[in-house]
Amino acid sequence: MRCPYCGNPRTKVIDSRGVDEGAAIRRRRRCESCGQRFTTFERREKVQVTIIKRDGRAVPYDRMKIASGMFKACNKLDVPAEVIEKALDEIEEAIMRRGEKELPVSVVGELVMDKLRQIDEVAYVRFASVYKRFGNVSEFGKELDVLKPDEEDASGPGSGPGDGLAGKGSPGAPG
Ligand SMILES: [Zn+2]
């Protein structure tokens, strides 16, 4: 960062702090040559991409919507907010790297699920099950089955221990 007073490229950061609820970092710098001080702001690049929903509607990308989905998926799971924010930043970087003006919602959904899978398996399953409502994710349905806890035992109530000769009534409908 070049000094705006003398053009010297060597400046020292003497103070930095988050502003705008963490969306930007304000840095106080001092020129190592002339000693003048100045302030710089470092701001996260805003993702400007249009999301094409499954029904064909185009909506502007909204970080808050993705964040809310991720926070809901992580509800009561002891996942620190910073971890989710960092994952969001990485998702946005991945979106920006693609350099597309429009993206199908499935691309974003998969990026989110990829991150959640790394963060917490339960969060991942929750998100995937909600995401499923948008359609075309039968693959995730399969994964949900695999991850479901075994509630049903292998031995069902179908065949009892009786020898079948009790002869009490018919096996038909009782009423
Ligand atoms: Zn200077």
C-alpha cells in the first residue's frame, strides 16, 4: 500500500479492526518514509451473480439467505459462528472463481453441502433434507437413508414364535 503523501511503498499497519459488523477491516497505516498516517478499508468483494431457481426464476444472489440456511442446519450443534462465516466466504470465493453471471441454484446448493459435510455431518443431513424440496436431489435421499440411525430392528413383528397350530380364528380380517 503506497503512501498517498510521498508515494513510498513501505507503510506499516499500526491498527486494524473490523467495522460494518465484520464486513470490512479498517487499517490505520503509517508511512515508513514521511511518517504520515492514513486509513485503508479492506472490504469483502460482493458476489454479484444471478441465481436461477429450479422453476426458472432468476433472483439475485443473497448471502443472508445462504447464511440463514447454514445457521439453521447448524442449530444447537455447537458449531461456532466464525466457522460458518468462513465457510460462507469460501463458498463465495468459489462462486466468484467461476466467473459466471448466472448460476443454477443447484451449484450453490452443492457448494453449501460440501462445506457442511466438512463441518458437521448432522448439519449436512439437515441441509440436504431441506434442499431436497427444491427437487432433483434423489442422490441425497439415498445418503439420508445411509446416515439414518437404525430405529427398526432386523427382526420385524411379522413372524411370531408360535407354531401356527393354535387354530384360534382365521388369519383374515377380524372385523
Ligand atoms: Zn509517505
